[in-house]
Amino acid sequence: MFVKLNSAFVLGIEAQHISVEIDSLRGLPAISMIGLAEGAAKESKDRVRSALINSGVNIPPKKITINLAPADIKKQGSGFDLAIGVGLALVSGIKIEHRGYMFASELSLDGHLHYIKGIFPISILAKQRNLKLIVSRENVEEAVLGGASVYGFDTLIEVLDFLAGTKDKQPEKRDREIVGYPNYDVDFADVKGQLKAKRAAEIAASGFHNILFIGPPGAGKSMIAKRIPTILPLMSESEILETTRIYSTVGLLNKNNPIMASRPFRAPHHTSSDVSLIGGGSDAKPGEVTLATNGILFLDELPEFKRNVIEVLRQPLEDGYITVSRAKLKVKYPAFFMLVAAMNPCPCGNYGSKRKECTCSFQQIKRYRNRVSGPILDRIDLHVNVPEVDYEDISSSKLSSQSSEEIRARVEQVRDIQNKRFKGDNINYNAQMLQRHLRKYCRLDDESNKILKAAMDRFGLSARSYSKTLKIARTIADMDGSDNITSKHIKEAVSYRTLDMDNL
């Protein structure tokens, strides 16, 4: 007897349709699995056999072959268990209707259905193929977000009864809207003083520019960085779905609230490897740059990261995606994030301090700063000095700071300007502008041209720094509600190229 069922697994962040083919023939009793099943997938036949026996289903003493097609794709994960279990029940003589369904769940040895990672993209695939999706009850909340007609069960017996028509069940309904909402425990109102740094953070959020904070320990660099997600615009439905798909793939969604409705903030430690940052490994898993998509990647103590770890950021910072290649696997991941970094001005952290004396030599400072290469600094739009905070600013109860909600309202107004400007251009933010956009939207008058030329000659700005300066100036002009970039916008934009000006 031959049967064929639908299942799926996740490759990268996309679900791949898999046909589970089961054939039973006369011969020595055995169950074999073919079709490049590896790891947990290869062990499925043993789990399923025990699950069926413990559920009261007797497998016929025949030669049974299970094939996972197509056979040229390496299959991993435990999500094929349910499809194999239903298929073996069919060849055991149980009359059930399996056509029109996709099965995705792990089975325990006693026949219970368990949660699997990546059910959200699998649900999207089921909807595209017009298939009803059967999953474990733990996966229901996540699966319904993908739009498929979802049925959730606790045990294999319940699934078999449903398919046999002896158990009535309605498809699950989605009980939450896909809308962004601010869900943060921090607020910009907590930040005292540091007006220039907060201004730079607002500019960065308005144009989705990368930003680097330079200052002594305790000045508030990390404090400001952790609050930047709170002033970014609320996530759109497409951003929520893309981010949820990524987090579903790696199993980082909250089972009770499986939707990424607030912007991610990823802060890997400086001991992280290049693989953990960029993605990879034998199974080409997504890295921190992908998990930070549509949000913030925060690199604290930037010079303490290994040089090769920082250098791998070049491509995703430019392209917004990363391609991970292995011998038999090539996966393209989204990596559109806002880079926020922080560093001390020198090894001891006191260079330029008004209160403490720097003990570092000129060569030590230069070596420390050279740990971050010029090409990486070129890709960071704003370099901002964060000085020590005065006691009066910290202790004063009269000195009030604007809340994240107030700043976010202004940022959203600027984003609306950019959305209208780039409508039909396949970009959304000033930071994404190409040369043709710069020529069209960043025209300078004579005075602004003179200021920018003088800055390039004096500080030796690169062509990329020139483009970054124009993009920052365009964002500042948008914040002023100005159609044209003026000299004051150029002057402020140039002031945020701190490390380009430093002649250390």
C-alpha cells in the first residue's frame, strides 16, 4: 500500500514543502527511512513507532519504506513525526481522510503532540498551497498568524479521530490584531542632560542612520542606545510579519504571545564570534544581524570585538541582507537593521575627561582606535561625543527630559515625509538613498557646497563619508520641515563626523 502526505520544514526562514511517501510491501518486518533525513528527522521512525503502539495502533509486520521528497534537500527537525504517524496509521488499515491537509508536529513516545520551531512560515506555506494545517495545541497561537486554516490537537489519537470523521472540530481563530505597539521598560525621560547625544539619536531614528557614541565610562552611552528603539516608529504589519517569521524560525517567540510587535534590540557580547553575529554553522542558522532586522543591533565596547567579527558587518550594512553559504546549502537572510555602537575614547576611558586624567600614551590611544577599521567607521553615519554629565544635570528635579512618546511623534512625522518622497522608489528611509536619490533630493546651494568642500579638504572625508553627510543633512532638513538643504543643515551634519575630524 502506498500513501502520500504533506508536511514541511524550514530552510533559512522559508518553509519548504515536503512530501512524506510511505510504502508497505511483503518482506521482512522493518521500517526504513530515506530522503536525506538527518538528526531529529532521521529518528522520527522510532518516535512514531512507539507513539502509534502506545496509542493502540498496530503496525503491520511488513517492509515499510518512508521517503521524504524531494530527496536532494537535507531534512532536519522533528516536524515530520505527525505526517509519518498518520501515514503509518493509513497503511495499518485505519480509514482516514488525509488529502487537503498539511501535518507539522513532533510526537512523544506516548502519542502527545509537541511544539516545533518555525510553524509561522509553515502556516504561510500551507495557506499558499490551500492546505489545512494540523499542529499541536502549543503551536496554534503562532500558526494562525500565518493565515492558514489551523487545527490544534493534544494527541495523535485525537488527530486520527478527527480525520476519520468521528471527532468534530472547527478551525482555530486568530484573536489578536497584527499591529505594532510600544512595549518597553525604558524611556528617554530617564536621560538627564546629554542634549547633543539625544539630538543625534533622534536624527538617527528619523532617517534610520547608523550611530556611534564615543565617551568615558558612565557618561550614558549605553543608556541612550537602549532607549533608541522606544523612539522608532511603531512597526508596520509587513515588518511585524517579517520579524515574527525570523523569530519563529529560531524558536524565540513567546508561546503565549507569539508575535513580534515591538522592535527587536539585540546586544551581543564583545566575545561573540563572527558566526554568531552574521549567521552560519553547519546548518546555516541566522545570526544577530538577522535577529536585529527592523530594529537595533547594539555593539557596546566596539573596539573590544575581534577585528574579523566587526569586519563581517560590511556587507549587511551596505546591502541589508546576508548570504550564508555552505558546501550543500546557500541561504539568504534579511539583515536590515540600525547599527548603534558605543566605545570609550581610549583604553583607560578618560581621554578628554574634565575630571580624571588619562594614563594612556599616544600610541596606546591610536592602537585602541585602530581596532575599528576605517571602512567600518565610514559605514556609520553619525559619530557622537558623549561627555560626562554634570552633577547639576543629574540631581536637578527641575530639569525635565522629553519622553520617548514625544520624540517618537516627531520621528514619525519625519518618516511620513520620507515615505511620500520615496513612494515608488523601493526604499523607505534617507539612509537607504542611492546616488541617483542624492542627486535628486540633496541638491546644495553655493554656500552649502563651499562648507562641505572645505570639510572634505580639511578632514579628508571619503566619498562614502560625503554621501553619509548628505543623507544626514537631508534628515535634519526634514526635521526642520525644509524642502531644501541649507548651510545650517550641512554644518550640523558635518559635526557628526567626529572620528573623521580627529587627527590622533
